[in-house]
Amino acid sequence: MEHLASIEKVWSTLHLKSDPPMTRFVACQLAQDHWFSSRAARNDLNYRPILSMDQAMEKTLPWLQSL
């Protein structure tokens, strides 16, 4: 991760307004699993997904494979 610290330092030193292409924070986030629950939305707002997880995967996987 030293190279990421170097990239962050360059961006900071040059006062670049854009974000670096990769930061230590982003690298750490990409290395973690993230799971989200819709339980509160279901309970509080009566939310129901338009597609089931299986239906969403059936639509998403071909698109990912086409990239």
C-alpha cells in the first residue's frame, strides 16, 4: 500500500482537485465484503423489491459477461 500513499501524497502536494484513481481507503473497501439489509425499509415503508435476487442476477450476469 506504499504506492497508494505515494499517489495520495502527489495529489495532495499538487493540490489536484480530482480524486486519485485509487486510495488506501478505496483499496480497503474493495477488499471487504459488504452486505446490506432491506429489512428496515420492508418493515417501516412496506418496501418490496421489484425483482428477486435470482431475477436480478439472471439479468445482471449476462451484462457483466459482455464487458
